[in-house]
Amino acid sequence: MSSITFTLDPYVAKIIGLFVVAVPVVLIKKWRKKQLALWGQAAHQLGLQPQGTAFAMTGVYQGARVEVDRYKVKGRNNTTTYTRFRAMPQVHLPVGLLLRREGVWAGITKVFGAQDIEVGDAYFDGQFIIKATDAAGAYQLLSNPQLRHALASCSTQWERFQISENRVEVSCATKTMLPHQLAKGLAAVAGCAHALQQAAGIPAAG
């Protein structure tokens, strides 16, 4: 039995190769354009301003200055996209304050001395790593039980939570977010910002 051998013309092979590469690129661009349009619509619904061609929006939400954006974290086998929410409380927090919740890693880092400050609340101290250049100021601020409750409640609802550089920040892994989901994140950080202001003696915006 004789076999038939088919040889593809090099020019045709090149065209096919370019087509295989180009089609996914075009589809990704169309998807991104659609997502940016939805992002912009969501920003306007929330009373915020979309930032050009980036997945970002800024403005004032529930009386707090806020920012929303996306970032990617590369893992060993894949890349995860996170949506990040930030609020800037209208108060100077203690110098160098870093308050972070890291799940199981928090306990490990504390064993090696990463915890500089404890406020005397067993649950709160067990959930967070707390560091600050102004340790006395951080202790005084976090001695407020209403503030601790607000921060602890918020942190349990998000994959990542931290306070640093005068910002409250939460984030979660997601490629798309509907307006009501964005509103939830914005309300979370705005609430923490107001709690920080109240603990520092500044009334919440009316």
C-alpha cells in the first residue's frame, strides 16, 4: 500500500501561523475594550472618575477619598488578577503604621519577631501584624475598641487587608466586577477610613 505525502507550501504555512497568532490577540483586545467600557460605566454609576485606558477609578465615596484599580500577581503556574480598593482617611496616622492580616502566615512571622506592637486584645493581636515607627501613637490609636471592631470585621471579608502609608486597602481575586460588587469594596474601605478618623477625634463627614 502506497502512502500519500502532503507538503504544505512554506508561504501558506506562514500565513496560517500568523492567523493563529493574530486571532487571539484581536479577541483579547476586543474583550479588553468591552471591559474598559463596562468599567467606565460602573465608575460613573458610583460617582467616580475612570482613569483613561487603565482599569482604575478615583473620587469620593461616602465622604472618603478612594481609589480602585487592578493588579496582577504571577504564581508558579498562573497569574491572578486582583481588584484593589483604597481609601485615604483625612487624618495623619502614626508614623510608619503597618497593620496587615495575612492568615496563617501571620502566626509564622510573629514567631520570628515581626510583631512589634500588641494592644492587649487577644483576638485582634492574634489576627494582625502591627508595626509602627511611632509605636506609642499606634498603641493609643488601636486602643479604641470601636476601631478594632471595625477593622477586624472588614478584614475577615477580604482576601487581603492592610493599613499603610495613610491608606486603608483591601483586595480580592477577580477578573470582572459588577457595580454592586465594586460598591461593596468601596464601602468597606470608606467605613474603615471613617473609623480611623473617629478614633483620632475627627467626626465622620455628614
